[in-house]
Amino acid sequence: MGKERRRTPRIMFSIPVSASGVDEQGRLFEVAGRTINLSRHGARVQLSHLLKLDQILHVVNQLNHAEADFRVVSVFSPPLEHVGEWGIECLQEDTNIWDIHFPPLAAEADAHALLECRGCHTLALQPLSLVEVEVLETAGLLSSPCPHCEARTAWGYTLRTFEVESKTYQAAAAGEIAPLNADRRNAPRKPAQLPARLRNYYGEVEVVQTENNSPDGFCFVSNREYLIGQGILVVCPFQAGNERPELRARIVREGLAGCPAQHLYGARYERATS
């Protein structure tokens, strides 16, 4: 969904869902799918059924069985081997079926990360300063108020991981979405939006926001064109005036992002060899 429509930040996080509705022939349908990214009021979903703009869907979160009605507001990619990606927006203003607390869009922060309260296991997309990012990466936990515990508690990256699968790697058969191969990635990705500076080997520089991170690599969105296999130099997290060493990385995948002319890239760090 476009930024003008979105009222809260969004995070790349996959949750299994089911969606039901009525097709153009008046027939009822129900299909399984997953979110690709989500905000409090909507999501980008991957479903094995052809949808139309303004179509109404009844969506059920298969993790907590919360449900609500959504409207299809955008088409990210047409069905490919039975699977497509759409943007949906919740019709109930006060309903949040994701069990994730989202801060207001206007909240200023250097970064955002999906964290879990170690006391009550509440999930929240927490706005963070780069100092808090450093504490989180070093200690694994940071102290923050929890609305459910009504106290300051320890928060860390969520232990609940549901692998996001882009259409680049999907294998759809008979309308069912196959899981991503378990051996594709060695380390789990952390849902975190951090500033990163990228420099290609021609010296061109841009600052982007990551969508998730791991010791092996990260995903990011850019208006620039990067080629699969292209080498880049990365500083992440990036803070002007506080330079970190650049790390070598290589673009390993590319897909569509949420806006025209934007691309979602996956980059993998290159390990130094002795």
C-alpha cells in the first residue's frame, strides 16, 4: 500500500492466513496463504487465487484465529503458477488481527525492529535509536515499557519466525504454496529496519532501509537497479559521522517492492578467505 494510505509503519513478517470470498461467478472460495509484510491496518499477502481490486476478503490469522474483513487495494504481482501478491486493507478501523503493536507512522526513530517482551511475549514494532540498536545487538536484550506487563521489561528479537517466501523461490503446485527450502539460509532473519549505506564498485552511494537482517545478509528496497551477482560495500547500521568499516556483500536475489519502480533486493555478506 502507498505511504499516503498507510497510517502505521509496516514490517516484513510472514504469518499464515486463510482468505475467503466470492469470485466473479458468485462462487464461494477459501484459500491458504501468507503475509509478506504487514502494518496495523493492512498487509501484502501471497494467495493462490486470482483477486480483483476492491474485492472483499474475510481473512483469518491462522496463528491466533483472529479474523476481519479486508478490501483488495493493490496488485503487486499477477498470479504466477497459481500464486499472486496483493495489498489488502482492513475495513474495521479498530481491528488488529496480527497481535503486533504498531507505533504511529509519525513517530521519529533511527530504526524499527519487531521485538518480543520476554515477560508476556507481546510483539511490538519498536522505534529505536542507533544506540538502542547497538545495545540490542551486543546484549541481545534491551529494557522498554510493556503495555501489558505495565512495567519495564526485557525485550529481544522475536523467537517466532515464519519464513517469508518471495515468488522468486516459490514452487506452487495445485494451488498450494510450498515452504521455502530449509537449507537456503543458515541464519534466521531478524525483522529490523535499519539505515544502511551501500556503495557500488563505481563509487555510487545511496542510503537505504533494510527490511530484515541476519549475520549472513539482509533485504532492502531501492529505486536503483542492482544486478544479481553484483558486488557492493555495506555499512549497517549507518550513522553519519560515526563510520563503521565497510563490509563486502553481493546481490543474490531481486523482486518487486510495494511501489512502482522499486525493487526488493537480497544481499549476502562475503566472508573473508584466508
